[in-house]
Amino acid sequence: MTRPPTHSLARRLTSAVAVTVTTAATVSAVGVIGGGTAHAGPCSEMFGNFGSLLEHRTGAGMATGSLGSLGSLEDSGSLGSVSESLGSADRSGSLVQQLETGSIGNGLSGSLDPLIGSVYGMPPWITGDEGTVPVLRGHTRFLQLVTGPTSPTESITRYGVAGTDLGIMWDNGNNAAPEVLLAFGDTMGDCTVPGNQWRSNVLFRSGDEDLSDGITIDSAAMGSDGLAKSIIPRIDQPGEVTIIPTAGISVNGVQYLRHMSVAHWGQPGSWTTNYSGMAYSTDNGENWSVVPEMARRITEAGDAGTGAPDVDDSWRPAQMSSFLKKDGEDHLYEYLTPSGRQGAAIVARVPLADSPSAHELSAETTPLEGVLDPTAYEYWDGDSQAWVTDIDDATPVLPSPASELSTMWNEHLGKYTAMYSRGFDSVVMRTADEPQGPWSETTTLIDYSMLPGVYGAFMHPWAQGRELYYLVTTWNAYNVFLVRTDLDEVFPGNGRLAAAEASARSEVVRQVPISELVNGEVPTE
């Protein structure tokens, strides 16, 4: 049962909401709503589920640049009734619940009265606030804000990154100059300057070997405008909202990045894709070349490049990836999930032998060999307990819901590890003795009930000791945090995960505003 807004709130709402679509270079003023005019500023760029939900709920044509009138409080207008579309002040409305989680994506822009954010639970970054970070007690704790305001990275002034998500990490494979590369998703720019600095994705680098005091970012792939650039830009045409990185790995000194072309952000945790693509870099992630032949297309939209295979529904379970490579093994493993957060994971493998070197990739023709040979991939068929060549015969190795996977071999545990978002359990972990499993039961490291809106946990490849370090994003702040879990507290003496006990030993002590962090450090209590 919803509670109607008070008359004072109703008067505020009639002029509170204004929304428009922006181009990649401009943030424009929007039309009249109710009795007033609202204007979109450089910080009002809003993406993803928020924009898609408004479109889904209202049927408004966002491509026209306006959502039109708010409508009356009792009857549904462009946004519908306040009580039905936005939900009640106790946050029970469906739209409110959906706004509190998700990932960022498309080019919807506008301004919102802060009162709506405080009453209806919209993420603080939508209303112009910076959000909060939880102080955790137990085996897991947030250590540091890595991106955004007050972060030691100084990501706003150095790279024009005020808000971003994910942070997929992998070792660059360079023994002479070892670094970890970090690929981020949709990125908002400096909120203090005019214009639109939104980018589909960006890449940072870190050579920091001691994460106990936080992670130091050394550099980024930069554009000529002085901002961290989109390493794989979207095509900026109807049918493709954004390009999101999903996995990275180094083979023979070449960096490889799997990415998904997002067609539409739907309900929270649900999105549709056009294809999964593959790109490579021979200069430590500064510049990237897409390999069209490696595309896994499921729609005609987007631009996978000349030479991309035809659309094939068999690729629907393989739109998001996680790479795994262990020293001494002769295969690269790729865990595959459908778009969204509801699917199961299958696993593929490909021989590392014959994978091209950076020198070979500098030629005019890209050699489709090794990891770049789409025909060389095999898939695990649990029914026959064998690797097969047809993806249609692949069976799940991780049950649904599993998404935004991070996988690696962990020396301390002596096991393969998988960390991922399991629906609204947020961050869970499993272990296995073989890449194809069987995998252990899950342990919840960060529970959604104690921290709504946390997603996308990606393990640091150099974290091979008792302390496991990884990055997570919170929808509340729309920025990335370094998190640490004590594995010896999660694992009892017999080496098996203790899900119930582990989950119970973490709790939220309090929430700290991002603006109160000093050098990005999260308090211990």
C-alpha cells in the first residue's frame, strides 16, 4: 500500500523533474515541466537503469530530448502518478527499488530536485551528492576510494573521472615493467566544468605491489583532450548504448579485452547486448584494435566490424566473459555468461600456443591464431565430462544467477577462485580444483541486505596471500572501492568455504560520506 505525497511535496514535485537526451559533446537545457523550467548541468548526466526505467515506465520518447509534462498527482501523465511511478516515501515503490541498483549506460541527462533523492531513495550521484561508503566490521572491509572525489588517485583532476564502475584487473605480463591494468565501465567527467565528458570506458594502470595501504594509480590511457579516453568507443548510433569491458588478459605480451555492445539497459540487473567483441593492444593498453572475426553477434545492431560472423543465437550464453590463466598451463580459460545478471556460467578454453606476438600483430593483417582463432575454442560438456567444439553442448559450471565474474588461481588457497554477483547477494565466492569444477558452495562476502547496490567484484591478480584484495562498485556513490577479505577467516581449517559463518561475521558499522574521507581512506570503525 502506497502513501500519497503531502501537498507540500506535491508542489515541489510539479517542477522537480526534467530530463533530456544529450549528445557526446553537449549538455543542453530542457523543456518546461509543470510551472517551471529546469536546466541540465554538466553533473546531471544520468545513464543506464535510471534512463531506461523512465523510458520503460512512461513510454516517453527519449530520443526527442524531452519527457514532456509531469502529469497530475492523481492521474498518470508522462511520468505517471507520483505514488505509482516513484513509489511511496517509505521506498516501497517498484521504481524506487529498481533505481537503487544497476549499472550505468545510456545518454539520458537532466536535473532532479534533491528532495526527490532524499525522500524517494534515488542514488545520491543523481541528485548531485557524492554518496557514502560503508564501514564494515568482520572478515571483509572497505579500504579505499579508488576513483572519484577525495580519492588519492585524484581521478577528477588527472583523468577527468568523477564517477565510474567495474575496474576489471589483469597482469600486463611484462616482467621488466610489471603493472596491473584496470578497465572501467561508463565514466562521468569533471562536474565543475561545462560540457559533457561522458565516456564508454577508460583504462588505468598500477604498479603498486603493496595494497595494505591502498592502491596507487600510476597512469591512464589518455586522449588528446587531456582526459582518460574511451579505449573502445561506442559507435554513437541508434541500437548501441555503450561498450562495456568484461574481461582482460595478457598473452605473449599482448593485452586482450573482451567487451559487450549494450543495446538497452532494462530492469535492474537486466540488459540486452548486440554482441561480445574482442580487442587487443600491443602498447600496454594505450591503443586498441578490434578483431571483428572474434565477435559473438546476436543482433544486427552495433558495428562489430568488417569480417564479423553472422548473427547466431548460439552466442546468447556468451555475451560476458572472465579470463583465467595459470602459470604452467597451456590453455586460456574463458568463463561465459549471458547479458544481465540472471544467467548461468559456462566455460571455454583455447590453446595458448601459436597466439600472435606484438610484432606479428603490427602487420597489416591480423593472424587469426591461438587466442584469436574463433574455431580453436572448446566448451565444457559436463554431461559427457569432455571438452567439445559446439557451444550448444556446453553445460553450466556455475549455476544461475551468476554475472560479472572474476576468476583466478589463488596460491594461498591452492585453488581456482570465482567471485561474482549472484543476483542480490552482491558478492559471493566459490573455489574449485579444476577450471571446469566442480565448484564449492558459495560464501557471501558482501551481502546485499547489509549493503544494497554493491556489484562487480574483480580480484587483484597479485593478491595471492591471506589477504584477498578486490574492487567493487557501489550504486550509492557510483565509484570504485578497494576491498579486503581475510581468507583465513572465511575458510575453516579443512579448507572448505563456510558460507553461513562467513556471512554472519561481517556487518555494517556506519556509512561515511565520501566528502569526509581523507586521501580516500575508509575508517576502521
